Amino acid sequence: MEEIKIGLLGFGNVGTGVYKILEENRNDILHREGLKLKVEKILVRDVHKRRKMIIDSSLFTDNIKDIIDNPEISIVAEFMGGIDPAKEYILAALEKKKTVVTANKEVMARYWSELEKAAQKNGVGLYYEASVAGGIPIIKVMGESLQANKVYELMGIINGTTNYILTKMSEEGRSFEDVLSEAQRLGYAEPDPTADIEGFDATYKLSILSSIAFHARVPIEYIYREGITKITAEDIAYGKELGYVIRLLAIAKKQGFSIETRVHPTFIPMSHPLAAVRDSYNAIFIRGDAVGSMMLYGRGAGDLPTGSAVVSDIITACHQSEKHRYTTFYNEAQVSEEVNFIKNWETEFFIRLTVKDKPGVLAKIAGIFGKHEVSIASMIQKNHNEDSVPLIFVTHHAKELSMKKAIDDIKCQQDVIRVENVIRVEN
Amino acid sequence: MEEIKIGLLGFGNVGTGVYKILEENRNDILHREGLKLKVEKILVRDVHKRRKMIIDSSLFTDNIKDIIDNPEISIVAEFMGGIDPAKEYILAALEKKKTVVTANKEVMARYWSELEKAAQKNGVGLYYEASVAGGIPIIKVMGESLQANKVYELMGIINGTTNYILTKMSEEGRSFEDVLSEAQRLGYAEPDPTADIEGFDATYKLSILSSIAFHARVPIEYIYREGITKITAEDIAYGKELGYVIRLLAIAKKQGFSIETRVHPTFIPMSHPLAAVRDSYNAIFIRGDAVGSMMLYGRGAGDLPTGSAVVSDIITACHQSEKHRYTTFYNEAQVSEEVNFIKNWETEFFIRLTVKDKPGVLAKIAGIFGKHEVSIASMIQKNHNEDSVPLIFVTHHAKELSMKKAIDDIKCQQDVIRVENVIRVEN
């Protein structure tokens, strides 16, 4: 049996996980899959760095050429993260006719076409299961198990950090700032948490997922993005009273030729399968015309879960060697449909106001909603025996732009002290 | 492009769904997958029967030979259900070098080896994604996305009827008999519901799932089976008080070379992902050494969800034609490990007793548990101001056989009026 030689780019969290899995499950992979996989070289910044894992130091190199120019290495697995130099290395590997397995969501979301074309031109594979939702095989499931479906909706919890923060806020009634700094202390959130809490990370992943789901390229520029920094314990408490749980959702819907894609904090009913996804877990909820509602749930990050996806891609690549390609189902040339990206989507809204405790205020606000064709589904008004009172509305389906206009009008009302928050609601 | 001709065996619920999907998604399958699929013949009992769907009557035949002996048909899809004559037809198709796609859990669970061998001998494929959990692609995920894992635990809600019944009982406080007869009226349960409510259906499916998960054949004879008929509204109410939800779980665990497989009503914590699986939905929860905890959720039955799995298998079969085989990962010859099936597994237990309201009863019972090395984790005793009182225990991990002996001893106590129920608890 021929040994398949692999080059790893990066040896951080995921790289270590991949190495561990290949070592520990060597026999299983040999017996079950008939494959002899060997890590030949590992690209690191510092070959002399002390590492937790005991590993033959001759495997390390700080020179990319030792991998790219080694004709014995047929598969390159990349988990350096970021664009530069990961993208350049991936392209170089493809040009040298090496199959690439990557966990890099940002590179895939931004340079997908370019990389796919390079892979195609060189007759090699490009695999990226690990780029979205860690160990959850959502990319393979959409590509190879839902072929008989028109997928028309996808809602994902695809950022573990924000889900951890929102879970803690919801279950312990704590503030965003409080939970974030705890999460940073525990290493669950980055020192600079922007990519997570402002929804950038989820946007990259949604670009990849929705492109596959809808068989049409969804560039990140077309994805509406809103982070979780403005969510308060009060919003969550009132939502709970109305039967809702808050999650940062990555949402993609397709109707006819219209696609809407958005990442924002969202209230969902407590009975929704996504409401049970707690802590740093990820899940992707899909609706297809044949399969109905479906959900995949699991670990969205971590050395071994993400490593599981990388190694699965490596094994798949080995078995598909005759075909040399993976994502034949996604190919720009095949996108015959013209799609348009809409911004004026319809959804339900949760609106929390602080108003003066005076007669007629409610009627005035209700009138403004009516004027903009926003109809109210439920309401909470609490008497605080103070000058100001909270007023909470949940609307029926309404247009995004109508809601914006209604809120602008409401803000101008003399008796409205503050528009505290507007949070979208999905079912 | 060559047309791929398909013969359907059966045109009930699933057969109609498959036909519908192939018709409605014809263009998508052509463009995305590059496949021209055509239903050539459909085997039915009565070719003259009036059907809801408008369909060319020349497609129907009541003679299996019109399919088996037609050399143009390369794929046969079976959804007749039951053993006889489905098994014979599947074998005949394989012998005629036709790839078979089946939704038949019973045939697969009972005659897997025989069918696999026939497929292998004839160099054709045998696909059965639709045999377990309808539209949920659990078989492909285990075989083609978790290759880097040692799966050591699997817990599934794989029977929609019982999950519907238990959900209604839990959420509406109703009795088993009451909900069952309603379910029968609504067509959610069969006129003879035995296969579902006594757990036979789940047993077939667990045999298939655990065999794939553990890469070792798990015959149905080795699966412990207990139905839901003895679950009462009281059990459910007390479980709720302790933070549990009841589900009929199909459980498979592997530790070293020991495998335990069992189907029985089970209490799980309300925070467990399986606790959120309501009504007739199915879900499979998996633990693997690399991927960690994972769950797949979706429609476990129905014309289109099951049809989605069948059509996905057909498409996979077409793409894998060079390989001619699908389940190479399951092959008796490759099972090098010796496994043993254990019956004396460890789990937690919920025990509900009715005892006389006399001093010393609790001490006596606690003493019996202690004697059999069963330790108590929590307890509810309620004073009903009557001669008899309910007494509820939840134990720590205990051996199945120790618990049996403890219960036998408790039954003999003078002050114990009844052992109302013993329900296993998983976390």
C-alpha cells in the first residue's frame, strides 16, 4: 500500500488536533479506509519553539518550499488562518497539483472562485469542511445528501463565542460586558473579540454555507451584519416573557430568484430546535422542499472537532482521487439562474421602548406602526410607578424598510424617551 | 448524456414521494449533478388501482420480471417494506447486476450480510440511507464524515410514533392509551401499533446504526428491547419535577471490545439536545473521540423526507459507478476486533414506588439499595395524608442486574404496596 504524504501548514490548535487524530486513529484509518496517511512536513513560524506534544523535530520547517516543492507530498492541509500568507500558499499548492484541505473560512469566503478555478485547472481537489462549524459535516451533507432538495432556508448558530455569551446572559441574567470579560479571562473569547461579537466570523461562514445551499455565489458584501454588543439583560428578560430565546443567527433564505442573507441577534421561540443549542455549540437548521426541517448540531471549534473535519476531508480526497475534484456541485459556470440579493426582507420584530407615562402615548405609537403597515402581534406594558415606562411590542411579518421608517418616526415623538432596541424575530 | 433507468418496487407513501421528487427536481438534478434519471417501471400489486397522482399507466407492472429482466434498468429502488417478497426481489436485482437502493430497515437488519455479499459478488452497490431516520443522512455522515473518529456512543430517537405519543403525554399530561388512540385516529399510529410502541421498529434501525458506528455487526437478537406501554402520566410528572424528559431511546455504547445496545423508555435531562426533539421528529446523538458530541435532527418518515434520502442514494450510486460499491467501510471480513455484547450495563435509574405511610419504610428500602450496591442520588417523598404514599428515587450509576435484584427484594417487603415503574436515566 502506498503511503500518502501530507504537508501541514500551521501547528496551532487545529494543526495539533489533526496530527493527534492521524496518530491515534492510524490503525482504524488503515483498516477501515485502506489508507496509510503520513504527515511529512509541518510549516511553523518557529521550528525551535517548545511544544506540548512530543514530536519528531525534523518534521518542522519554516520554509514553505519544503512542502510546496516536495513532489512526494500530494495533500496540503492549511490551518494558519487569515488571508496572508495562507491564500498565497494554498494557490501555490494547487498550482503544484496538490490537493488542498483548508479550515480557512476567510480565504474561502473571499477567494473561493479564484481557488476553485486553480484547483479545477490543475485537476486537484479543494476541500473545506472544517472552514464552517468545526466538526459538523454541514458542507458534505448539503452537497452529497441533499442533492434531491431545493434548500430554501438556512439558519445557523455558527459562532461559538457569541452563543456562549448569549447563553450565559440568558441563563444568569448578566450583562454583555460582564460575560464578555469573563469569557476573555477563560479563553473562550479573543483579547480582541471584534470578529466574533460583531458578526464578521459568522458572515464568512454564511457566505460559504449559503453559496452551497443555493448553488449560487453569495459574496460577503451582500450579507447584512449586526453584532451582539447592544443586547441587554432587559431585552433578554422581556423576550423570555414572550416565549423567546436570543441567538446570533446567520440566516439565508431563497424565494424564486431572490436571496436574502443576514447575520444578527435574533429571537426564536423556545420550542425551536435552535433554542436548545447552548454554550459554545454550533448548529445549522435547514429547510428543504423534500427533506423538510433538518438540523445538524455539534462542536463548532476546538482542536479535535475541527481536526475531525480536516481528516475526513483528507480521507475523502484520497478516495476521490480518480475524480480529482470535490465541489463539482458548485461551479460558477453552472449557475444558470440569475439571482438578486434583497435588502428589504420581511420578518417579525421585537421593539423595546422607554416612554413617558402619559395617556395617549400607546395610541400614538400604535398609529405610527399602522401608518407604516406594521401590525402588532403582542405587547407588554408594565407600570413602574415612575415617570417612564417600558413598552414592548412584537410585530407580525413586516418589511425591514417599513420598520426602519416607523422607528425613525417613533424616535421623533416627544413622549418617547428612548428606542432601547429593535431585534428581529424568526420562527 | 445517457439516461439512467430506474425501476421502483412499490408505489405507496415513499414510492410516490420518490417519483414526485424525481419529477419536480428533474432540472436541478440534471444541471447540478449532470444526471438524467428516468423511472422506467413501477412494480405495484394492482396496476388498475386508482391513484391520486396522474401518471402514465404504462409505467406500472405487477410482474417483477419486467424490472429484474430489463437490462436497461440499472438501479432498482425498493420500498415495499416487510421481508417477503422484498428480500427475494432485492437479491434477484443484485444478481442481475443492478444497484439496489432500499428503504427497508427490516430486510437490512436481518439479511445485511447476505445482501452485502450478493452486491459485492456482482460488483454493484447497495444503499440504504432511507432505512433509518427518513431524511436524516445519518448513514452517510457516519460512513463518510466521521471516518477520523472512534464513535463510542449513539443515542437515537428513531421512532416518530412513540416520540409523538410521549411528547403529547408529557406536554398535555394525558395517558398513554388516550394519546395512542388519538394518534391512531389521526393516522400517526398504525391500527396495529405493536412494531412501534413495543420498540421493534427502533430495534431494526439500531441494529443498522450501531453496526455502522462500531464497524461490527450488531444483530437484532443482541438488542435489549422494552416498549413505552407501561409509561404513565405520573412517571412523567415526577420525572419533570426532577428535571427529566422521557423519550424512547435507541442506545448503543462501546467500551473497548464490549458493546451494549438497548431500546427502552429513558429519562434524559431537560438540557440534553435530545430533550428538544418533539412530536414525530427523529434525532441521533453521537459521541466520537474526535468530533465530541454531535446530533442530527429531522423528519424520520414521510413521503418526501424519506424520498429525499432515496433520491440522494440514487444520485450517489450514479456518481460512484466506477467503484460499484458503497459500504466498503462495513464488511464482515474487515471486522478484525472480537466484540462481546454485554447485558449487565451500567446506568442511572428512576424508581417509583407506592408504600405504606409508616415509619421506617424509607430506611428499609434505602438499606436494600445499599445491600445491592445501588446508591441514591435524589429522592421525592410526598405526604398524601393517606395510607399509601409515593416514593421516588433516582440512583447514581448502577449495574442493571444489581438493580433487578434490588427491585425483587423491594417487592417482597410487606410495607411496599407496589413497584410502579423502573425507568433508566441517561445523561
